[in-house]
Amino acid sequence: MVLIYETGGILNEGFVGQISYTVCLDKAYDAMDIEFTFDKQHYQTITEEMGKKIRESCSGMPEYEHASEEELMDAMRGMKTEIHTIVTMNDTFIGGVHKQLTTRHMVFSDDFTSDGCIPQERIFGVIKVTLAVFNVLLDGTNYRLKLSAGNQEKKISPDGGAYV
Amino acid sequence: MYKRLELHNHTTESDGTLTPSQLIQFMEENLADGFAITDHNTISGHSKIKGLLEQKKSSISSIYGMEYTTYYGHILCLNLKEYLSWESIDYHRPERLFHNLKEKGALVGVAHPFSYGHPFARGCRFDMTITDFNSFDFIEVFNNPEPLHQVNEPALLWWEELVLKGFPLSATCGMDLHGRWDMNNQYATFIEGVNGGNIEKELEDAIRHQKTWVSRGPILESKYDPQKQTILFTICETKKPGFIHSDSDRYILSLCCMTETVVKEFPDCRSLEIPLNELYPDYNTRSVLIPKLYQNNTAIENLVAVAPVIIPG
């Protein structure tokens, strides 16, 4: 596998929307690995101020606004930054990962794909990777994206399916 | 025959814990006639399920779909032949996506519309503004794991309100299955079909003609007799396992129309014929009827089944 593109960025709290990266491959490959990582998935600490802010955003929602402090804290501990990854090749959908792994691989080949991805005999043309950001809990949430492709002998790594 | 369908299921292709193969096995063990694969924002499980079913020569039918998981609500899509992009969904006009999906032959529904959403689970509640209620096909009135009063009851009431106004929406339900969950006494969707029939076609016919049943077990059949001007209601058992009912439980029929709700107790024979003039004192104002079956009383906890709406001729 050869690294073809690597990028990253910083997300701010409350962002909702897409960030897309388009890569024009130089030639056809028989395998591709897209690795996506992000941090700060959960609140590390929950301050009084954060609780107050959430409480305010629940105003007018009968199912939340009468929640006890404990219920609210529990709910906040369960909250997460949520990012989906969607991949198209030449404008055709070839995979989407909903599972909220902070490190995820989207591996495509003819005989192996990661969960959520569709096997491809050849990887060629224009690859578009979209980060669909549903929720960002904290300012300064870092993410990295790497796209690698190759024609080498296939072997699945033990940590989640990347080609090595 | 009636076919029991489980219409909302996830696999390891998104965030479920059952592989496509395990999902098939689980549905077979639970005696479902058919099931849908509705992973979040991917159709990667479709070919796997197809391949496995061909290999196994299984008699269980599969329906290919997806749960469009958007920032503002979940859209359950069945008979989906190809992935259509959702990211440009318009909060104020979801009909654009509904239309595009329907144009490709898919059946489009709103999943768990009153689920808890922002700020704790963005997208789980359906927050989009729908102005054209003819633009989609069904509402998931029971998402079994969701709380009854806070989530499912409002969904059922919303569907009732819309169909009483004349919108051609079907009711469906599902397990929103993410693992090997207990399906006993939970609601399932039933449709009419024939042995070996094309499940996609049967589902399409059922949903497009508002001929879906939602039930924990028995089916509430209704037959309008234009000669006698009566409707005959009959309770039919199904093979769905786990329905909790004892012989001492009385079956109650509720018929809801625009102006009132009529409640009657079923006799032991489980058949009940009701003259239309009992339901509509004024012949000229016949509206849609929603038949529902309860046990003992009409509290939502005791709701057994929702039957297709009746539109007396």
C-alpha cells in the first residue's frame, strides 16, 4: 500500500455538515485503504457550566427539561461526537461506515472489504471521501484521514483490516 | 396467507452485532416469513444476504433497504435498489429525497419519529418539516425498543391523525434490531401474500394500498359487506411466537373515525359483525375507520394489533 493522500483538520463544537475530499487516482489499483481517526469522542469532564448549557438547550423539550441532575449527567456521559464516513468511486457509492470507531479502516478489494463497504475489483478514477459530521461535542476535535492504495499481496492486519 | 415481516434490522455492516448470516439464522429461528436489512447509510449487506440465501436455499424472504440516517431524522427505505445520496437533505423540504427514492421504486417511511434527539442523539428524532404527506409511504408506529408513552404512542397518534385526514399512509413497525434481541410479544408487521410469492411486490402492494397489520400476534381481519351494510371483524391467530394472552383476557375492538371511537367487546367466537349505521349515523359522512384490537381495555399497554384502515364504499 502506498500513501496517496493524507489530511486532517480541527472541528469546532456544534458543527453539523459534510467535509469532502476528492482524490484523483493516478492509475488503477486492486486495493484501497481509507483510514479515518478522530479524538475527543466523549466529554472528558463535565463541568457545572456544561451541564447548564445542555439544560438550556433542553428548554421547551418536555422529555428532557424535567430531568434530574443525575439523569442529565448520565445522558451527558453517553453523548458522543458522531462522524460517519462515506466513500464514492466515480460518483458511485462504495461504502459507508456508521459504527462510531475513533479509528476506522475502510478497506476495498475484490475479495475483502471492511464492514459497510462493497467489494471492488479495481480501484480507479475519482475517489470522494465524505465526513458526515452529526455532532461535535468539543472545540478542537482533531481528525486525520489517509488514503492508501496498492497492488501488493493482500494480507489483513490483525488490528482492523488494513493491508500491510 | 399472512406473512410476518420484520422490517427494521441492522447488521455488522453498520452498528449491529449480528452478521448478515446470523441475522438470517435469527429470523429463521423466530419463524419470520421475511425480514428487511436496513443498515444505517449503507447497502453493503444486500449482496451478502442475497448470496447467503441462494446458498442456503432458505425459504425466508429478504427485503433490501436502508435506514437513511440523517442529521434531522431517520428515513426507513425498503425495496431500495440503489444507494441515493442523502447529504444534501433539506430540513425544510425532505420531500425532495422522498421523491428521488420513490422515483427509483423504493418505499419510503419515517422511522421512530418521536425518538429522543438533539442534544443527546442528533438525528434520531424526526425534526424535518413535512408539508406534503403524500410524499412518503409509511410511518413506523412501533419501534419496539423505544419507550411506549414518550415515543411509540405519539407515533401511532400521528399516523392515526394523518390517515383520518385521508393521507394514504401505511403503518409499520420493527425491532430496530441491533443484536440477538427478544422478539417475544413485540409488534411485527404483517401483510397478505402467497406461498413463494415475490415479497418485494407483496410488500409494495400492501404498503401502497394501506394493507399492513401491526400486531404482537393475532391479526384483526375486517370484511365490508356492501349488501348487508356491515363490517365483519374476525381475530385470526398467526404463528408469531411469544404473544402473551390468557383465556381470561377479553378481546376489545376499537373503531376510531374522525368524530368518535366505538368500542365493543368480542364474543368468544372471536367474530363480530357491526352494522355501518352504528358507526355512521349520517350516511353521507363516512370517513376512514381505524380498527384496533386490545386485551381487556383500551389502554395503549394493552394494544394487541392495528389493522388496515377501512374506507367504506
